Amino acid sequence: MSDHTETEDLLSEYNFDYSKAKPNRFALKVVNITLDEDVAKVFTSSEAVNKALRAILTALPDSRMIGHI
């Protein structure tokens, strides 16, 4: 084991050049959807929103085409 502590290896500040940064191709693409305040009061979770939207989809004549619009 070393005779110095880990903090001796750490700098007090690091300056990164973010202009050379590249997107992480392995990261998931996250889509954020914002609900209006009145709707968010009723649908308090993503599961509740998905359940309601699936119910609406079953009422549509051809719900398979929704993703192609």
C-alpha cells in the first residue's frame, strides 16, 4: 500500500475542454414530455399517462398507424 493519501493525488480544480466533447453513442436517448399543470394534477405518474393513452388508442379505428403520422 502507498504511504500517501488519495487526496494528495487529487487537484483542487480540474479544467476540462468541453469543446472537444462528443455525444455518448451508448447513452439512451431520453425524450422529455412536459404536461400542462392541470393535466399533471390528474396524471401523477408516467404509468397513469401511458394507461390513459393506451385506452384512447383502443378507441381509434386503426391504432397501428399512429406511429406513422
